[in-house]
Amino acid sequence: MAIIRQLALLDNPTLNRLKNSVLSPIFNNPDIVLAGGVLLILALLLLPLPPFALDLFLTLNIALSVMILMVAVYLVKPLEFSAFPAILLITTMLRLGLNVASTRLILGEGEAGKIIHAFGDFVVGGNIVVGIIIFLILLVINFIVVIKGSTRIAEVSARFTLDAMPGKQMSIDADLNAGYIDEQTAKSRRDELAHEADFFGSMDGAAKFIKGDAIAGIIITIVNLIGGFAIGMLQRDMSFADAISTYSTLTIGDGLVSQIPALLISVAGGLVVTRSGARDQLETEFGQQFGAKPRALYVAAVALFLIGLLPGFPFIPFTIIATIIGAIAYNRTNAIKRKADEEMRDGLQAAEEVEKPGESPVEDLLKVDPVEIELGYSLIALVDEAQGGDVFKRITNVRKQLATELGIILPPVRVRDNLQLDPENYIIKIRGNEVASNFLFPNMLLAMNPGTAEGELRGKHVTEPVFGLPAKWIDQNERENAEIMGYTVVESATVLTTHLTEILKRNSDKLLTRQDTKQLIDNLKEDYPALTDEISPDNLPLSTIQKVLQNLLEEGIPIRDLPLILESLLEYYRVTQNIEVLTEYVRHNLSETIKTLYEDQDGVVHAISLDPEIEDSITQSLQKSGGNQISPSMGLSPEFISRVKEGVSKAIDDTTIAGHLPVVICSAQVRPYFKKMIQTTFPVVSVISYSELPSDTDIEILSSVNILEQVQ
């Protein structure tokens, strides 16, 4: 069927005329051809075949086995030959049908066509014992070595593939949630994952076809041999020598015609199931992996030469092979040196182009990029699309994701190399200031333990830069093993973009400029003209809007609902111009948004309460300062603040153990000031008030900050 599909694609005038005339039913109805072929194979089990027809089918069987082997050799991934399990079944039935047909001719007529006779004569070569021994050796090779190994590999691959599916699914979901891939790509990856599991499951069962075919071949050979002797001597009045000569030749020829295609397909099956970790075609991987270490080839060449010098060993064969291997090693050494020199020249040339003086105006040196990533030399491949780097595309997805989550348009991210950094080091800068740094290893994978992984991995131990999880850099061939153990495995580019995403979230307030604020408001003019027309320096200055938006972003509150925020500011700006108070008013109007941020899947907000006496102390301090105290201490004693932070630390531990993020809930008048008090020590702790949650919110208090009585 595959041959028919390929022929159908060819564009040749003669072939086109042939396709449009005699062969048009075949090309237009490949399903009917396939169904008819399967029925014909089954018919071989019952219908007798003349010798010429048997020769034709045996030739087809040999051709199919050679084609299948060649397809398997040129595979990169097993899924490229996903029809292989079904093909195994069909070819197995074809061989069994031909065995039955040839047995009928051998036992019934004493001959079975030219192909079987030619195979028998060629192998027997006048010595029946030698022919039988060679045939048995082929059986042993096929049944004990190739088939047994292929079956075991298929079983293990099927088990490992199924065990690794949850980890791979988690990686796909993580990339989708982080915005690195879209829904269509995620669906495609899930389909490929399911297809892979189905394929290896089918291969596990299909491997049993090969094993059963080998056993059936042995039995059929024994039956032909014994039955042929009996028929030749008892029914055809042949002498013992003639019976042995005739039926041994035919039986061995029949067995070879069957076992050689079976051996080829068994090898093809082994190649298919062992290609799961491949990235290139077989010949490419052989060349790259054998030639990657020329020193090993030199050692092998010297060893062979020394063996040839030993007494009794043939010197010339060992010397020829040693010379060939040494020449290959020498050639690979020169190739590696040339490649290293080219990479060094390219790197120096790129550095010179970046550092060439006088090519850019001096004014450009005064510009400060809002967001900047500096990469060490070894990380340039992550952003070089010619080398398969996709960091720029990932950054674009990150900006889209944060625009959707936070409601702001983040500035472009500038990426450049820095030869002064360590080769594996990168730095993230916000407005020219370094805010984060980490190391990446492009040719390795980062395996993170989410807390449920079992077992230890070999690799470089590190701490994941975003969530602080224990992690290890592992070799790429350890990925499947790590996923089976329960580790979350990501690539270097994913680590970089995830780190960048978290940094941009934490610093989104610093990235919102007054120009950005004006652009956000201008975007509303078409849909909300009355609202935007009311905004003016007298009614609501642009600077006030910017500062309130920055306060919201600083605490992780999205500003997607900008019309509601502006309406709230226009309403309350007449009452107060205090930025902190205006921010609290806006937060109250964003109650549904705030609830969504902190509720679990059941709609419950799990929080830490603040002791009333602590709230009273903060309130009294604010009253003494007239409500304008914005310092973290708010006029409170250092001992009091220290005790409060100790209580917060204990409450955070209790909440974290319960499996929830730390969220402190208190009264509205205390909330902004308590947040400022603990922000430096506990930047990840959110502080909300009771009044800024909807009245129907279900709140569960997990712990309490209650340490005031300890203060003297």
C-alpha cells in the first residue's frame, strides 16, 4: 500500500497514462487493494499454488523484507514507521501462507519451484549435513539472538513509555501554562504522546508475531523433512539416499526462503524499537558518535596493530584495519580542530562587531533599556535561530502572557552577549540594574523535584532560580529516566524564560512608565470616550493614575479592568488625593478580581489572621502621625516590629505545611501599612483586607499572628 501511494505521487507522462488506464483502479482504491491482499494471503493457507506462482510470491516476500529493513535503517523516530506493527502481522501471515503452499508442493509433487530449489542447492552444496547445520545456525541467530532481544526491548520500551507519560504530560501543561506554547501546539504534543504510547504498546504485542513465526518455521521444517522421507520412500518408491537428497534440499531451501526474510524483518523490528532516543538518522549518529572521540579510535588502531605483531596472528589483515581506523581518527581530529577554529573566529568577529567604536552615536550610550538580558558565550546558541534557538519566540509569548494576566504592555526585551561573563552565566537587568543572575548548561536538562519524585539522579546539583526547588542538571539521555521517577524536566531555554517571566511579574510596577499609562488610556478612547474625556490634570492627573496602577502591580493585582479602575479614581479623587487611600478604594472595587487571585478551586480563601491588639497598636500609631506615616516602622518600637515578624514567620510555616500560599487578612485601614512593615522581610506574603473581598467569600483562617502579649 505504501508503494502504491508513492507511485501515485510520481509525475511521469508514461506512468500517468498507465495510472489513468490499466492501473487506475489500483491507484484510486488503495483500501480495496489492501483488503484484497489480506484475503489473498489467507487464501494461500487453503488454495494450492503452481510452482511459478509460488516463485512469484516468494520473490515478493523477499522484496518486502528488504524494503522494510531499509526503511528501518533510515528512520529517525519510531513513529515515522507507525504502521510497522500491522505490517509485521501481514508479513508474518504471508510467510506462513507461503510455508503452507510450499509444503503442499514439496510433499505432494516432490518439487517447489526454482527459488526454493536454488536456495537449497546453494546452501547444501553437495553436503546435506553442512546444509542442515547452516540452516540450524540461521534459526538460532534469528530465534535466540535477534527475536529474543527485539521482544525484550519492545516490552521495556512499552513499559517505560507508559510510566513516563504523566511526567511528559506535566511538562506539556507547564509549557502551556507558562505561555511558551499555544493550545494548538499543546494538543499536537499530546496527540504525539498518545500516538507514541499506542505505538510501543502495539510493538510489544507485534514482537510476539516474529517469535511465533520462528517457532512455526522450525515445526514446518521438521514436518517437511520427516514427511518428505516417508512419502519419498513409501509412496514414490525412492531409495533412502534419493529421498534424503531430494527432500533435504527442498526442505532446507524452503526453510531458508522463509527464514531469511524473517531474519531481515526481525532486524528491522529491533532497529525500530531501539530508535526511541535517536535525533538523527543511523548513519549520521554512527559517524558523529564514533568520530566524536578520536583518541578512542587511535587507541583501537594501536591495539589492533599490536595484536597483529603477536606470534601466530596474521599481520596483514590487522595492519590494514588498524591503518584504516588510524586514518579515520586523524581525519576526525583535523575536522574537530577546524570546527573549533571556525567557531573561535566567528565569536571574535561577532565580538568585534559589537565592540567596534565610533559606529553608533554617543547619545545611544545614554539610553537605558527597560529590560535587558546579557548572555555568556556558551548561551548564544539559545537565541541563534540558525542553531535552533527559540528564546526570542519564547520572550514574545511571555510578553503576550503577561499582557493577558496583568493588563500592561511590557517593553521589548533586549538580548545581547557579554564576553566578560562566565560562558554559562546570564544576567537579567531592569532599567540597567542587575536584578537576577543564574547559570545554564545548554546541552543538559534541568530536573526539578516537585516534592513527589523518588530516586536520585546523577548530575550537577543546583537550586532552581524561580521557585527555589532542589534541582539537578542532567544529561539529555537521562530525561526519560528522570520523568519516570517523577521529576519535572525542562530545557535551558525554558529555565531562562521562566526566570524572566517571574522577574517581569515582580518588577512590573517599575516598568510601567507615564508614557505607558497614557497609551493604556488612549486605547480606551474608542470604547469609553466619556470616561477618557473626563480625565484631566484637574479631575485626575496622569501621575496619580500611574502611581495607583504601580501600587496595584507591586502587590500582584492585575489592572486588566482599567475602565473600572479609572471610574473608581474619578469618583474618589474628589474626596482624597492620598495615593495610598486611593489605592485602597480601587482595591475594594476590584474585589472579585482579588478573590479570584487567592481562592482555591472550591472558592475558599485560606488566610492568616492578624491579632486585633496588633491592629490597634498600628492604628494608634497612625493616628499619632495623622495617617501620613508611610515608613516601614510607622513610629512603632523595633522590638514590637521584631515580635510581629516572628509571629508572621511562624504563621507562614503553619500555612505552608497545610499546602497553601501565605495570605494575611486584616482590617482595611491597617492593610497597606502592615504590608509595608513586612514587605522587605516577607516579599512573597500577600496582605488583603476583609472589606475588599465580596461578602459571600468563604474565608478559612489557618493561623494567626498573635504575639503582642510578649512585648514588655
